[in-house]
Amino acid sequence: MKRIVITAFTLFLASSSFAQDKKMDAFISDLMSKMTLEEKIGQLNLSNNRMYVTAANTGNHDGGEDMLKAGKMGAYYGFMNHDKIKELQQTAVSTGHKIPLIFGMDVIHGAETVYPIPLAMSTSWNMNLIEESARMAAKEATAIGVNWVYSPMVDICRDARWGRIAEGAGEDPFLGGEIAKAYVHGYQGRDNKFGTDEVMVCVKHYALYGGAEAGRDYNTVNLSRQEALNGFMVPYREAAFAGAGSYMSSFNEFEGIPASINHYLLTELLRDQWKFKGFVVSDATAVTEVTQHGIGDLQEVSQRALRAGLDMDMNSNGFVTTLMKSYKEGKVSEADINLACRRILEAKYKLGLFQDPFRYIRDGAVEKEIFTPEQIAFARKAAQQSQVLLKNNNNILPLKKNAKIALVGPLANDKKNMAGCWAMSSHSSQCVSILEGVKAALKGGSVTYAEGSWLMNDSIIEKQLKSGFMGFMTGRVDPKPLHTKSQQEMIAEAVKIAQDADVIVACVGEINDMSGEGASRSNINIPDAQEDMLKALKATGKPLVVVLTTGRPLTLKWEDENADAILNTWQLGQEAGHAIADVLFGDVNPSGKLTTSFPRSVGQLPLYYNHKNTGRPHPDYAPYRKFTSCYIDELNGPLYPFGFGLSYTNYEYGKPTVSSSTLTKDGQITVSVDVKNTGSRDGEEVVQLYIQDIFATSTRPVQELRGFQRVAIKAGETKTVKFTLTQNDLKYYDHDLNYVCEPGEFKIMVGPNSRDVESISIQAL
């Protein structure tokens, strides 16, 4: 009986959805029957707030509102002013066929309340937390009037030189897929019905943008189709399966064809195979930029983009200025234009904008729903779980609250640079600095502060980084003098206060604009001026704790060898200072785990745990041996492996067991492992499961993540953690691009990170 009831309910939902689709189709068909071809093309155009600039050649300086009144605008982005959004929507619904606008925004890690950068959030391995962060961000975005967010960024990245690694979930496609689903569910709601506090996502950057050669932004991607599908594409696919409403095409090429005109990516894979039903927008000026690849002029690339499956042109004005000409010349058909227009109108219908164009523009919402105590409390919670303890010799952490602390470094008393890249909040000046957080947490102790060093010794680059917003909200910038003291004077001040302290807490790393878009680095060390300070502090003989603010993995060999403790806090947003103090003083037990491998040196890049073997393999941590795959001057293995992270307690893993040594096509097995908290503090551990396909028709990685659980374990307690595996978990895209589980032996590995695992073998039948 229960099965019948569930089936009936499923059929009811399916029929209800079908009825809704029929109603939408009828409405849009009727509307389109009244529209001219020029008006349909107008719906494919996206422009921005003229003060919101993300590249040298973008910006709405061409009378965007005149284009709106002429029916040549389908959407805007970059407005965070509730009243301006309302005014533009009023203009739209007073013009022509009264078609409402979609309003987009780069809501990457919070709207007005800034949460940890996405890379930091990924290290929580907490899908509920990530989903909740998207839900909270959506509430603020919709209070402003925004109903479309350019998030999540799901690009897999194996090269930490790429600045946009800060916006993603790291190097693993399985984890990236789980995180992509969490973001989609958080922003859109699990039923994708778009309540007035839910937004449509725009999954980016489709596709393979994180594979840019040499870690240089906007660069070429050179991957086989098989490697792309197995190593990079999973998060895009999982977002589609979760019901993502839109995608953004990327700047890079794939297989010699730029993504914005790539029929395989936009149609064959995304729509035909993954059954995606939404629309695709280009990245800013991406259509125009195709001309730089030598493909053709703006008219040529615009018609190729439309026919490939691109529906909306961001900032290039290529569709509105050339498609009519291409239609008259027979290069695009009315059906091509109709298909793209229908997809845009469907998005507006699903958002409820035809029923009420002002449903996201609620009077009083800004005052009631933005930067609330609830949002701020959540920002602190998220930041607490997004820190990774990399080193803790002799349990120097947590610090005592009655300690005498020397807090030094250029990031110790810096509110703005706690926010991270893509933080566009008007409240960024209210971020909590580390100094403020430490002062608030002390009980009986003291803290003395010194800036300690310049950001870097190259004063020209430092001024460039600190004097603007790396392309955003640009206008006239008047650089202010950065320092009144020499580097040597600042180091001397830091050393002086350190000599009179119990412990040094050195706050070093990257400022906001050293990661994110257009912020690639060829050398990913802690900048030289800060390293000079650290070496001088080490020479005092005082215990040295490094608090690392960063948007990417950094090379930390000297710090690992010389610091007593390293707490990687990433860029934690609004409540950074409080959350860092919570961990430093032990009010919170750190539980974050790396989602990127930390290289020992930049020459190892690209570096990722799920690499393939060679015919002459060499152990990751073995010294040089000629005629094997290794370096003369460096180990193969990372400094800190994928999945790594310490705690203020210790966990002991037992040997994994399986419910059966064979896995049938339609069956499942249970993998179990006992994990004991052997320390004196309660904690949370991220237990990780990896597989290796021992024999396959194509080469397979040495390890692949296939499961994880974040588990709370009390001091002295043992918990049995269980994973369920089916053959679907063992599948991959073979040489012919079939998604298969091939019979044979598989190794199952369980542990606290990708390096320290125990294994057991099974047979897939």
C-alpha cells in the first residue's frame, strides 16, 4: 500500500508540473505571437549598471535606459539599489508588451552580510551549512530587488596560481558536485518554485574555466573530452540535475572552440545529455572577446553563439546590433531567435515576474531583512567551521585567555581585507578585524599590536593592489600614501613588542585583491615583506603562531618548518575576527579540512591528489631517483594533502570493513569504519572514503573521493561511520564516453585525509 501511495503522489506531482508547463507554454506562445523579431532579439540583451565595471571594455555608457524603452533590454545586472531597480522595472512594464526585467548580481558569498569565500566554505565539508549560506544570501539579495545571482562558481581548479580558485570548491569533482547541489538548493529552494526570498542561480563558468593553462586568468584550456568529463564536469552536471535555472558561458576555449560558441558544450552536453531546461548567458563581453580568438567579426561570432545555444549576450551588444542583419542574410533563422527568446521568457515566468513584476521589490525589506542579527550570527558560525588547522606543535593552540599576546602583521588590524574577493557589501567597513576579535575574547590577558611589515616589498604593485577595487565600481582613484615608516622600522616595532610577550600571533597572507578575477600569481608564497617579518619574529625565540588570511593555497615550506602553529583562516568575511578568536582560544574546536592540495613549491603546479599513475611511478614522499617520475629538487607530494586538517583532539581510525566483498550490478555494500576520539575535547571529524579502479579499459586516478561524513564525536567516544556504495559510485566516462562501471577489482580507502588511509578490496561483478 505504501508503495502505491508514493507512486500516486509522484504521478500527481508529475501531472501538476506538466499542467504548469502547459500553462506557461500557452502564455509565452501568446506573448511571442504579438512580438516583433526585433523585440524578441531585445530580450536576449543584458547590460549593467554603468558604475559596475568588471573589465576594461565593459560598462553601460551607451544609453541603456534608452535601449530599455526601445524594447532592446531583457535584463540588467549590477544594481544593488532597491529604488533604482523599482524605477527600471516600472519603465519595463510601462513599455511595449510590458515584459518585466530580470535583475542579476554577483552574489558570491553573501549579499550585504559577507560570509567566508566559497573556497573557505568548502573546507567545512558541511553541505547543510553551505545550503544555508545560499538561503541567507538569497534573502538579502531579494530584499534589494535582485532575483538572479551569478553563483555558484563550480569550476574545478588544480592550479593555485589561478586567482578564481577562491570562488570555487577546490580540486575534487565529487565534492564539487555535492557543493554545487547545496548551493542550488539554498538559492532556489528544493522545490524550485521561487518564493519571494529565493533567486534563480547562474552556474558558472561553463565550462572548464578552472583548467586555464599556467593558472592565468582567461587563458586557453587544453583537455581531452574524457578528462574533462571525469575530472572537471561533475559539478556542472550535478547543478543541472538539481534544477539550476541558468548557466554562464566561460571565456576559455575548449577543443579549439570558445565556450560561448561551443555547440557541444551548450547544446549536446548541457541540454541533450543532461536535460537542462533553462537559459545560458555569456560572461561579460565574452561574445565580443570571441573575435580575439580569430573566429570572425562581431556579427559572425554572435550568430554562431546563438546557433550554438547561447541565449543571452552580456555586455557585448552583439545580439541586438547584428542578429537582425544575420537573419536577413539567412545566417540565423526565426526559429533560432524564438528558441532563445522563449528560454528567457520562461525564466521570467518561473520567477513569477509576469504575475507580479514587483514581487522581489518589497517596500521596507531593505530595513528589515538586510544585515540582521540573524545574518551576522550565521556569518560567525560559517566562519568558525571554515578554518583549517595546518600545524600545532606541542599543542600551543588553543591560547590561554590570560596570555600576553603580541599581535603583529599587515592583516592583524585590517577590516576590509577580511571580506575576500567579490565582497560588494556596503557594510564591508563593519567586518571584524582580528585585533578586535582577540581583544573581545581575552580574559585577564593583554594584546599589543604592531603592523609589522608592508604587504610586499614591491611598493608599486602594493599601491596598485591597495588603491582600487581591481576593476569594480571604477572611477577616479586617488592613491593614498601606503606607509609612513620603512619596512625595517616596522619589523623593529614588531620584534620589540614580541620580546615582551608570551606568544606571537602573526597575521599574514593576501589582501582581497590578490585573489579572485584577474588576480593570477606566478609565485604563491607569503609575500616577501611579510616573510622578512616572520623570520625576524622567529629569531626572538618566542612561540610563533601564524594566522593565514588567503584566497588560495600558498607555499608554506618555511612557515611549516619554523612556525609553532599555522591556522589557515582563508578570508572569512563579516565576523572574521570573532571567529578566528573563537578558534585561537579554543571556544571552537577547528574541524575544517582542505579541499585543495597545498604545494611545497610553485613548480609542482598543477597539483592534485586524484592524479593518474605513470609507467614509472615514484612515491610522493620518496627522495629523487633517476628514471622515475619525480623532481631532482623537490618531493612529488604536497606539503598538506587534500582532505587534511588538524583538531584540538585526536582521532584514531580502525580498519574499514565491508558487508560483502562483491558488488553486483543492482546491489549495494556497506563500508564501515570505527573512529575514536582519543583526546580530551569533543570535536567533529570529516571521515573520507576514496576508491581506486585497479583494472580498467582506460587509465584511472590513484584515488577518487566517493563519500564523506562530518561526524560529531565526544571525548573518549567511538563512532562507527558507515558508507553505502553501489556500482553507480564506481562509474566513469570511458574512452568512448560511455558512463560505465567496469567489472573487476576496486580498492576502498577510508581515512582523515587522502594521504592517511586504510584500504580494503572489493570486486564489482
